[in-house]
Amino acid sequence: MSSIDPDLVRLLKRLKLGLLLPTLPERLTLARAQQLDYVAFLTLLLADEVQRRDHQALERHLVQAGFEDRVTLDGFDWSSPVQLDRRQLQQVFSLEFLARKEHVVFVGPVGVGKSMLAQCLGSASVRAGHSVLFIRADALLAELGQARADHSYDKVLRRYLAPDLVILDDFGLRRLTAQQSNDLYELIVERHRRASFAITSNRSVDEWLGLFDEPKWS
């Protein structure tokens, strides 16, 4: 760092480019070795900064999504005894369903990896530039219920309407109360055809209607 002009250090920091400083000596050495002109050297530095900021933004969006685990489909054990339609799963991971505002459902017994696959899908969606929110169904319902009590319901509802993908994990563990039924129904209706859900559940889809208090889809 001592070989770098102090005035340059000050200017970089003034422009909020101080994080270029740790790699600047290495880049200067590379520029001299390859006899880069000024434009090529500046392009190299700015490309470093863009890559750093892109990585920083990706990390921020992954944190904001609320995943319980940082996982990707590359880590999925295809040799496990769980039966999956690999071709269909790969189609889902093409993320075309997001453009069509369609929904994805992972159904199966406890321990088969539904939540992992849903979070893999969420991570892939974030990396592709989509906004994602992951939450367990009971936590969502509790949050909406509390929001009604403290008069922040509209604000909280907007939070769940905004993302391109809402991942609702472990839906159907218990029957819904009348208020929970109304809250979830409102969220589903507002998001339907506007944005996508990915839902994991231990119950088959044909059992879901019976979980609602006085179902509105009969």
C-alpha cells in the first residue's frame, strides 16, 4: 500500500472506491507486465468494483430472503432413495414458471428434502435476479394475526405481495382458524396471476381445502 500515491488513496476513498485499494498493487503489477494502456487499466479496476458490488448485492438479497439454510441444487444427493422426477425438477429450476406467474408445490412425507429443494429453488431465483421471501406457514399466519392486532396488517400484507416468489414452507401442519383462513385466502387471491408461490407440505393437495375454515373455493 505504501507504493500507492496518497492522493490516489484519498480520491478513491472520497469516491467510495476504497475497497479497490487491497488489490490495487496487484492490478498495477499486472498492468505493467501486460503493458495495458490507461483505458484498459481503468476498465480492469472498474470491472473489479462492479463484480464486488454485484457479489455484495447478491449476499444482501440472499439474507433478506430469510432462508434457513444456504443451499443449491448442486448439493442435492441424487443417489438418495427419495423418488423424484428429475426431468420435471430441472424444468422447475429453469425458472420459467416465474415469468408465467405460476406456482410450484413440493409434497411428501417428513424428511424427504422438500424444504431443502424449496430453498434451493429460492436461492436459484435470487441468483437469477428475482426477489424471494422464505417463511414457514405457521410463522406467516402468526405474523398476519399480530399485524391485525396492532393495525399494521396492510403494511405486512404488502411485504408478502411484493416478491416475485414467496416460499411457504410446511403448509398444512394443522387446521386453520377462521381468521387464519381469511388471511391466507386474501394473500393467495392477491398474489394469484401476479406473482408465484412455492409451497411445501406433508399433505397432498387434495387435502388442503379441508384445512380451511368454511373454504371459499368449494
